[in-house]
Amino acid sequence: MAANPGGDSTDAGGGPVRHVPVLLNEVLAALEPLPGKVILDGTFGAGGYTSAILDFGSDVVALDRDPTAIEVGQALVASSQGRLKLFHSQFSRLAECAPPDGLDGVVLDIGVSSMQIDEADRGFSFQKNGPLDMRMSAAGVSAADVVNRAKVADLIRIFHFLGEESQSPRIAHAIERRRAEKPFETTRDLAGLIELVTPRKMKDKIHPATRVFQALRIFVNDELGELAQALFAAERALKPGGRLVVVTFHSLEDRIVKTFFSDRAGKASGSRHLPVAHERAATFERIGKPMVAATEAEAQENPRARSAKLRAGLRTSAPAEAADVSIFGLPNLASLGKLGA
Ligand SMILES: C[S@@+](CC[C@H](N)C(=O)[O-])C[C@H]1O[C@@H](n2cnc3c(N)ncnc32)[C@H](O)[C@@H]1O
């Protein structure tokens, strides 16, 4: 679970902070961004990883689905002397931005940036009043569309699967009653209702709206589907010897990355009776420890780092496997995406 998914990030004086890259040294150690290499940064954000990779000598192809990140990133493009190419795109489509002879590395830093949470108009934070939006790409179905139009049964599934919210039915029914009188428009509108209907003992640990806001954000941006497709795309776009490094902040996302690497390790399917020919060749080998977390010092300094998990793999020369999302066992929530139509 993210440390503070719908909360604020503020500096000591209470003002907004720029995004502080998480696990930066560990990412660089796993990526080995040496001169002559081309690394794809699928989550450009404030350019923290990209700047460090450029400093180490590799060229960078970077993407972000947020138009603001691309706009702000133009300064770094201008100072990179042609070594940084920055595209407005989704990381599920990263293979389209890769050079024809393949990539030496792919890095993904999943989730939202501090700038996105800090901007009240984006609607990610229940601690700032703003439109109930949450779209990273500023296009498609918004959180307000979901809350005002989805069937109650679907809201329960979204809050349950993507927020692990134990009060999903209670909250979804309260939303249904309230929206019949007046549709939800703002973050405070929704957070206020959730606070009102959540039993007192549930209010102690985290803000009662935390899990619902997280679930809506993941749903609105199809974050789990994007991640699954990005892993398959990286498998296709990396050269043999190329490195895939993924940092996640949420247990559902980490499970997807862990499942992918263990599926691609080429182990037999578990049956002693299968002939050897049915064993699959590994498309990734592990780099270092199975999972790397932030040091105590980094977690103290940057609360976002507390829930961060890094997993990394080295691409072998085996052909890419089929992009079969059923390996992840994800709930099928995709049909709900038609809400905006
Ligand atoms: C945690 S921030 C990355 C911060 C970056 N590593 C840095 O050091 O500044 C995540 C970024 O990924 C972007 N993002 C999230 N999902 C995306 C997707 N599916 N495709 C492309 N960008 C995405 C967000 O818009 C956000 O800017």
C-alpha cells in the first residue's frame, strides 16, 4: 500500500515539494546506465531517474502520460544535447518508442508524482479540495464519472479489489443514495461522505477515504493493466543482456511484477510428468536480490520510500513469450471502462 496515496506531500515549511526520486542508487546499480547504452524511462515524472541516467552516460528515451510532465521536461530535453527524447505516451506502448535495434534498459517507477498529488486541480488528494478527476493523462473517464455513474455492485468491486476496503458495500450504498440527490463534483464532497459513513473505530489509523481514493485512481488510470502490458512490451523491446527495473509502491502492483519475473524464469510448470520439451526457456534472469526495499535512512528522509519495492531482471536471448494477462489473475474490471462512452 502506498505510504500516503491520497495525502499531501509538503516540505518542512508546509509548501509543495518537487518529486524526490525513490531508490535512485539501487535503480542505477540495477540498470548499469553506461555510455553507449539506450535506456527507456517509462515514468519520466520530474525527470529524477532520467537526469541521473544521463549523468552516468546512457542516452534516454523517456515517456509520461501526463502532458504537464512532458511540458516541464522540455528544459531537460533542451540541455541534453540530443541525448534525451521525451514522448507523451503510455508505458504499455513503450515498444513503439524503442529504437529498431532494441533497448539496453527499461525503468518504471509506478504511481503518481508528488507534483500530481500537490496540484489540487488534478483531484488526486482528499486533503485538497479540487474537481474529482484523478486522470494522469487529463483524458478519458474521470473519478467523478465513475462515482456518479457506476452500478453499486461495480463500485463495491472497485473499492474491494483495488483499495482492499473492508467497508466497500457500506460506502458504495451511501454513494448511491447521495448521488441520487446531487452528483459528486469535488474531492472534499466524496471524502466528507466517506468520513460520515465510516464507523469510528475504522477512522483511527488512516484517513477513511484513503483506500477509496487509491482504488479510484488505480481504476481511472487502468494502472494494473498498464503495468502488465508494460512488462510484456519491455520483454519484446529489450536486447539480450538488457535490464528491466521496476519500482512499485502498492502490494497489487508488486504482485504483478513478482509474478511476471517468476513466470519468465522458465521454470517447468510444476508437473514431474511433463516431458522436458515442455519446459520454457527463461526470458529473464534475476539481477541481485529478489526484492530491494529502501534503507531506514531513505525511509526516514522520504516517507514515499517506505512502501517502495524494486525488482529487476536481465533479458536473455530467448524469444519473448505470449502476452497472456491471465498469468496475473487480475479481476476483470475492464468492462467498467465504458462509463465515459
Ligand atoms: C512516481 S512518478 C515518476 C518519478 C520519476 N521517476 C522521477 O524521478 O522524477 C510516476 C510518473 O509516471 C507517470 N505514469 C503513470 N502511469 C503511466 C503510464 N501508464 N504511462 C506513462 N506514464 C505514466 C505519471 O504521470 C508520473 O509522472
